[in-house]
Amino acid sequence: MIVSEEGEEEERCPKPKQHQYSRPPSLHLCLLLFTVLVVALFIVTISSLLTSSPYIDSTHNFDLHFSEIKFPPERNRNPTLSHSTTFPPSSFTADLAPPLPPLPQAVIKSKPNIKAVDTTMEESGPYHNWQLFVEDFKEMMRNFKIYVYPDATNQTQSQFGPIFLPHQNPFDPKLGNYFSEHMFKLSLLQSSLLTLHPQQAHLFFLPFSINLLRNDPRVHSEASISEFVSQYITRIRSDFTFWNASAGANHFYVCCHSVGREAASKFLDLRNNAIQVTCASSYFQRYYVTHKDVALPQVWPRSNDQPLTPPDARHKLVYFSGRIQNSRIRQELIAVWGNDSYMDIFFGSTPFPYEEGFRRSKYCLHVKGYEVNTARVSDSIHYGCIPVIISNYYDLPFANVLNWSKFSVIINQGEIAFIKKRLLSITRQTYLDMYQNLCQVRKHFLWHKTPRGFDSFHMTAYQLWLRRSTHRLSH
């Protein structure tokens, strides 16, 4: 019996009185029409599927080009990565992670049983892989421990006590380029990464300050500083057992002063094994060892944060101001572009405040001076000016987390004559994307007395976490 609308029609018709296998002509006609209708609907349905499917084209070409297809973003791929995730109670305040860049709307609805292409890397904005970084960062906050030698908390240890103590006024503008050196120590002593139990420590911090040694008339010179540091490590090795457990491989020190490059020169294990956290992160630096040492962002002390100048209000293409006597690269820059109306390039004083040049320009140059490192990179980021980095063989801060190509322009020192052409070739949309990415990374170049979020302290600590020694003391 047919269970359908046609079946209802059969029940309204009287049963035939003749043989059970014979049918009246009207019934034959009904069945014929029904069959034709079903076949027609089947043909129309199959034709529609063949012509409308996003996976099969009219020429029956089954070679899919996934790079040309945009799939819906999987926003809830991993609920544990939500920005509302809280860390274990500590002095670390995870205010908010830098927001992920906006994800594009899907242009094609994929079938439910088709696995979407993973676009995590493409959607990470200024990061290589934001999600992987956050997961490892959370692990660091739960487990990483740093022991600071007691000189940093006990002034009575020696007559040089102030060399080891945190700076009393780290936001003093006179500290200039050496602000980061002092802020790291202050932040560490206020952070949840600090441990008073050396048996728990992954790394040990040597708290001497190169900047304060440089300004102490009893030491002052580079040779005297290296001798002082050598004697200090000798005492540490004698009074404590921690150094000998790894020959210094799980120890580190911090310096941003240029004379710090010689600090480890007289103590072989300090030079070869210990981690140097330094602003002078150049491959040409004699005692800088890439992959072992850590690039520290060189930041100036700033007490307030003014709103950024929007892109359309930045009317100059390029800005640079600085001394040229100690740099052949800067001298070439002035000779080639010093009179170009598109650029504000000055040596010596400027006709307007130094900071104003960053605020009104689209691109700001970082050009090697006496040292490869300068604070102009962080200055550019702070004021919303895209950094143009002209320094060869230079480890940029946090380069394993930040994709610098997404918010800066890197130019070889031999290509100064092509700077203008290179920058003018950048499309407006690319510039706006770089500006947006720059706004996201600004918080990584800020210091706080009590560290919070993903600031300079925690980003630097993450670099140390990646280099933590496998040598641990037994309880």
C-alpha cells in the first residue's frame, strides 16, 4: 500500500470488482503521471546540486585551491584560551591579553563534515602564534621561579650595597637609556616569580647594576667594572653552592649601559655560560651570544601616556633626529636625505620638541649609532610611528613572540638610498594594518613598578623561561 498523498486518492476510489490484478484505465493514468512527476523532481534536484556545490565547478575540475577559500573562523576552538582566563593568585595581575585581531567573515559556507583549514597563523596579527604563546605563558606564570641573591635586599652586606639594591627613583628622567636595567630588578622583586627558596629556583639573578657601577667614582671605568664583577662572582661561588651546580648556566644578569659589554670579560664561566639580558643585542658585540643571551627593550622613563596621533593626521613620511659624529650610517643618511621635503631628518637640535617628530610622522628611523641599540625603536612604538630599522645583525626584543614584519620595516644598511622608494611602495591598507598591529604591541614595551599583564618585565621573563637551565638542585 502506498503511504502518501496518492494513497489518500486510492482510498477515495471504490475497489474494482474484477480480478485483483486488473486495474481500471483511470488508475493507470494516475500511476503514469505520478511516475513522471517523481522522475522530473529527481532530475531537477541532481542538476541543482551539481551546479551549486562550492566544491565542484561546471568543468568538473576537482583540483581544490584551499588558499583561495576562506573558511569560517573557529572562535571557540579552545575555551581555555578565553581572555577571561584567570591565573593563580599572585602579584601578577593578568589585566587583559592583547586582543586578537578581528577575524574576517566567512565568504563560503563549508559543509559540516568538511574540516576547516586552520588559519591560526594567518590570524595572529603581530604575533607568530598568539595561542601557543599564551598557553606557554600561563605555564610560566604557574611554575617559573627565580632566586635573587640577598645583596639586592640587604644593604649591610658590603660597602657597595647600593650597587645591588633597586634604584630609589627609577622613573627619574635622568636615567634615560638605562631605565630598563633598573626596572627589571624592581619588577622582579615585586613579582610572583620571585622565590626565597633557592632549591625551587630555575634561574638565579645576579643583581649588580652596571649603570650604578659606571656612576660610582670608586669603580667607574670598564676595566674596574669587569674586575668588580669578577670578584663578586668569586664570592658568590664561594659562599653559595648554586653557581657550581651548573658552572653558572642557570644564572643571569641585566645591563643596558654600553660599558656592560665588558662586564663578563674577566670571568670565563660568566662570559660563556651565564645568560646576559642586554640592550646591546648585536651579533657584532664581542660577548653577546645569540640564542643564549636575551635582547632587552631599551625604554625611556615616561610618567604619562598621551593619546596617539591617528594615521591621517601624520603628514610627514619619515622622522629621524640624532648625533651623526659616531656613525657612518647616520652620516650617509643625512647626506642622501637631509634636504628631502618628505622627511624630517635632523642632526643636533630640532626646530620642534623631539617627541613631536614621532607624533606627526608615519615612519621613524632607527639607525645604528655608536651602539646598534637605541631607544628609538621603543620611542616609535610608544608614539605610534612605524619603526624603520636600519641595523644589521641585531636581535630585536621578543622576536620569538612578535612578528616584527607586521608592525615595522627592516632595511639593510646598504639600502639607505632606497628608503623613500621602499616606504612609498607600501600601500595605504598595509600601512593601516601595521599601525593597528603597532597599537597592539605597545603594552609589551611598558614597565610597571608592580608588573602586570604582558608588560616588558613579563615578556623578558618569558625569554628567560625559554632558556631555563635543566640543572636543578636536589632537595
